[in-house]
Amino acid sequence: MDVAILVYFILFSLPFLIVFLPFILAWLKGAKKLRVAHEKYSKALQIMFRRLFNAETASRIINPLECVYEAQNSCRIRGKIWLVDRRAYFYYFAKLFKPINDIIFFSITTNFTPGLSLILVSREHGKLVEQAMAYMEQLEYVELRGLEDYFILTDNVGGLRHVLDEFTVRELVNMKKNFLYIIIDYTEPNVEFYVEVNEKNYASLLPRAVMLAKNIMERTKKISPRKERIDTIKMLKRALKVRE
């Protein structure tokens, strides 16, 4: 009788197991993948900041999807990593059609005052462009040859032409799908930017993105600062956020 009950229970439960087993396996597999992704990104940031800024990096996972990090030497670097939830079964289904990117935020406080204010947003991300457009009355909209894929605002058009050298323009074009936006500001933090990466391209994209931002940042040193736009940039920095 006990065997019959057990068989009946198994047969009765089988449809539920068939339906829910993929979700359970995805959750277990995804939890492990999240830990691995955090390790990969944190290690990459550690190596990159040591090489580019001679700075040691400390990171802390605050929940399975988020990690914060910081590094400091001549400048102070802080940021955050947001992972796409690998525990969701539909994550693996969506990956069959296109890469699923994670987001990494960078915030840099320099030991000098940048010589201009700049907002540069990839047109691949229409919602961010819409947010930036609200500030066209306070900052000047610029169209530059070769950078048609970017929405650009600045308070110093002449200075901007000295910042966007051939290397910078080329890299911005090549990274338009992954480099969401960058803000250069007179106030701290002086540089903010977001990058989309995944576990297949992070090793090459992260160093390129940080080198790009570092090049822009350092070239602003040679321009005399104009501080009349500080309040405008503060408002924009509060509004133009990918994540909180």
C-alpha cells in the first residue's frame, strides 16, 4: 500500500516537477554565476586601476546583484556594479538572441579642476538623451563631425575641440553601444560615466572605457575653467542617472 501511495505521489508530482525544475535549476546555477561575475569584474577593476592609476582597489558585495568599489591615489575613484539577475530562467532564454549586459558606474574626483563642463551621451540610449535634452537651454548643444552618434552639451565649445582628439573620437565611435555617457564637471565628483559590459567582452572593454575617460579627463587640464555653469551641471548630474 505504501509503495502504491509513493508511486501515485510521484506520478501526481511529475507535471509540477517538469514545469518548475528548469526554474529551480536556473536559480541554483544563476546564484553561482552571480558570484563568479562579481569575482571577474572586481579582479578586472583591481588590475586596471593598479595599471592606469597606480591605485589599489577595495570592493564589497552589498547584495547578489550589486557591488561597490573604490580606489585612491592621486585621484579618488568610486563606483558600482549592477548585474543582470542570472537566477531568472528567462535570462538564459534571452541570451540566445542577444548579449545581456551588466552595468558598471565610475566616479572620479580629480586633484585638479577640469577646464569645462561636458555631457556626452550615446544616442544608442534614447532615454538618456531625452533626459539630457532638458538642459539644452543652459548648456550649448554641439554637433561634431564623426560624433553624430552622440548627443553633446558643453559650456565651452572652443575648449571641447581641444579635448576630443583623434584617439578619443575614434574610441567613442567604436564604443557607442557600450559607453552610455560621460559627464565632466567642475565640482566633485569631476568625472562620471557608465559602461555596459558582459562576461565575454569585459576584459577588453573595461580598460578601453577607462582609458577613454582618463584621456578626456586629463586633456581638460589644459583649459582654463569656467565656473558659471556649476549649478546647472549639479542639477543634470542628479537627473541623468542610469541606476540608483
